[in-house]
Amino acid sequence: DDTITVTAGTAAHGDNAAVTPGLPAGIVAGESLLLFAAIRNTAATVNTPAGWTIAVGGSVGHMMVFTRTATAAEVAPTVTFSGGAAGDTTSAVMTRIENARPVHTTRVGPSNPSAQDIPIDVIDLLSTTNVDRQIAIACAWKQDDYTSVAPPAGWTEVIEASTITGN
């Protein structure tokens, strides 16, 4: 089966603390893995976990996308943060990508701490990933409560993780 599949593990959240997201089910050596992590404090940063690489274009400081190729004995990473304070929510989630090329380029942003809607430039995302067997992935982050998520037309939502941990 050549169907491209994206599977998410369980999101992990903390209060200005390191987090370890759950592994996605069914990881096979050689598949692409993505790790999305963020801290509520926009002046803080996400540290790169051992064995992971910042995806090209995957950095806004307080939210990051990391990538790696899965091994036969994959272990969930511990994600740490710098510059946070008590009450700063930390979050991380992993996804596995089956039957697609490794992700080399991504686009994170804009940082949208309080606006009602998060703008996603779908045309820009698609133009950077218009390669056979590659997919476009949009990661969004909101600093405060929300009531619903509506992915752009034609897109499929993989995971929606929220928490009341921290602020």
C-alpha cells in the first residue's frame, strides 16, 4: 500500500518543565519522524533533543519542529526548554510519516499568541513541498484557550492537543 499516512503519538504538557511525548504507534525504521514543541513564553526557547535536527525553516524560538529518521528501537525524546518561568505551559507531540519522503523543509509561524485566528499561508507551504511523495504539514500554536480548529480546505487534521496546565 502506497498510501501516505501520518500518525500522532500522545501529546505531553508541563508547567515550565521538560516533557516526553508519547511515541506514535507502528514506527518502522527508516520512516520520517517529526517533533513539534512549544513553550507559552514567547521569549523562551525550545532546546534541540539529542538525535534530532531542527527542520529547515522550523524555528520560531518558542516553538520548533524537529525531524529525524526512525530507528528500529525508537525512544521518545525528552524535550527541555530555556528561559521559561512558573506557569509557562510546555508541550510536545511526535508524528510518524509512512510512505513519504523525509521532511527536509518546513515552515513554522507566524507566532500568534492572542489573535482569534491563526493565518496559515497554504500556498507557500505547498510550493516548498511540491516534490513527489512529499507532504505539506502545518503546525499551529495558540497562547490561550480556543473553541475549535478548522484546518484549511483539503487538509486533514492529525492531532489537536490542548491543556489547562500552567497559565
